Amino acid sequence: MRKHLLALGAVLALSPCLLAQKIGVINSMSGPEAPIGEHITNGIKLAEEDLKKKGINLQLVWEDDTGKPQISMSAMEKLATRDNVVGVVGPYTSACSNAVAKLAEKYRVPLLIPAAAKEEITRQGLKYVFRMNAPADKYASSLIDAASSLGKPKTIAFIYENTDFGTSTTKTAKEYVAKKGMQVVADEPYPKGAADYRSTLAKVKSKNPDLVFMVSYVADAILLMRQSKEVGLQPQAFLGAGAGFTTPEFAKERAISEDVISCTQWTGDVNWPGAKEFEARFKAKFGKEPTYHAACAYASMIIMAETAKKAGDRVKTRDALKAGKWNGVMGEVQFADYEGFTNQNNHQMLVQQIINGNYETVLPAKFATKKAVFPFPKWK
């Protein structure tokens, strides 16, 4: 009898499909990026519920990197060596994701990044690093194309935080506008979390740009727009490159957020399978509308968990992620190699605008729910 029990114990120990899948999560659950980190956490919680309904029991190991690359790297080391997770979902910020990517490769732990934009992350030929969201070049091109389709802008000003996210997104945007024949009249990086941007904004105002392109997280996005109003900066359009410009916190600041155009990875009204249901469930459970970060995190955890359950170990999970195709709340997902990217989902970006306090999809036309307001109205 004892031998049978020992044998059964050995089988259970060696059969991952019979046990809860141990998956790591690295997220900014505290610190300045916590408002977006909360959406990522809640998206994963909904995924956990849906996976359980399918008979997939997860053992999630949560790590809070506070938005700091060094802490994120320590979390990855722990998850890979002490917790022995089969895969990791996260981190959120570009700086943390870029720092963690090489460790995922070193320890051969599949890493599925839900929402970090820096292009370099999936342009290093790393076999164990996958990304759900479209990278920075898509943020830039979708917004510039949208503005060009709505009017005839000839000049543009860039205002962006001097982080991996800000500099990489702006770099690709500048390259793209050069191809479009648009003149850059201001290029203003700023230290993240500063208290006053008025002098920078006044300098930009003096150049009278047709477009103002901003790259910021939540707090800076709100402050930049508030002080843009104070100094009377009046372009044809304010363009916000995702992140802070796509959150409920930003939208509710209606005195300064109304009619701002931003790009996003996802909206609740898009016709991807389960998107509308996901939005309704999220609002019912958490009392707020989900950002694209929540949808990216939900889809990432669903894909990682289902793949790991079937595959069983890290190497097989990595191979299955590479070979797989999915269709759900983020539309069609496939981790492909193209244009120098490795394991990158070639995701369709959407352009949205805050109209009457709500995010409305305005482009591409086949996904649009409202007509864009252009040019940006005079400040009230």
C-alpha cells in the first residue's frame, strides 16, 4: 500500500496537468504607475475566474515591482529560481520589461508582456520573450495617420517623459513624421513627475504647432493638459500616445481631457470576441471601465495559463506560445517574427477620443462608433 501511495505521489509531482499551474505576475501594484497597475491586476483576476470555470486552477505568485527596473529584476530572479514558475505575465512599464527580458532568456522562463511599448523589448532575438500589445512604432503611426486624415497638419511638437517609454515612442514618431513630410518645431523631453511644465509648454506655444504629441503616464498627462490650458496652448489636435491618456482618471478631468485624441490597444465597443462582455463584467465587478491594459493582461493570462496547462514545462510552453494562434478579447493573436521583431503580436491599434467625457473609437472607420471632433475646440 505504501509503495502505491509513493508511486501516486511521484506521478502527481511529475504531472503538471494534474496540479495548479504556478505562474508568476510582475506588476506595478504600488508607486506612481499603480493606477494602471490596478487595471492589469483586475484583468488578471477576471482571467483567473474564467480559467477556473474551464478547470484550470492557477497558483499565481504576485510580485510588486513599484515601477522600478531593479525591483522587477529581483522579482524575476525569485520567480525563476525559488518559485519555479512555468511562465511569467508582466511587467507593466517599458523600463521594467526591458530589464526583465534578458533574465527570462537566461533562465528560460516564458515571459508574456501585456502592455509595455518600447520596441527594443522584442527586437533582441530573445526566444523566451513574447509581447501581446503593439509596440511604440504603432502608437506613433496610428496617431499621425489619424491626424493627417482629419486635417492637413504641417508642424508637430513633441513633449515626452525621458524614460524608455517616452523616448522610444517619440523616436519612432519623429521618424514617421519625417516620412510624411511634417516639420518638427519642438522636441521637449521632461523629467517624469515634475511639478511644473509651464515654461516648456509656453516654449511649445511660441512655435504654434499644428499637432502636440505627448507621451506620459497618468499624473503627468493630467498636469500637462491642465497647464496647457493655463498657458493657452491651442493646436489643431492634442495627441496622447496611450498610457496616461487612456485611463478613467484622465477622462474624468473633463475640463482638460475633452476632445484629446489617443491611441489604444483595445476598446469595449470593438467587435473582437468577448470584448463587450469583458467590459461589462469588469465594470460590474470593479466599478470602473477597463483600460486597454486590463484587456491585454486578461488575454495574456488566459493564453499563458491555457498553453502552460497543455505543455507542462517551460520549454514546451515556450514552443507552444510560438506556434499558437488565438482569437478573443484582443482579437487575433499570434506571436510572429517580422520587421526585426521576435515573438511579437502584430496587433491592430485603435484611435479614440474623449467625447462628452467618454472614450469613443473614431478610427479606423470599420471600428468607429463616433465621428472625431477636429480641430481641437477653443479652450473654455
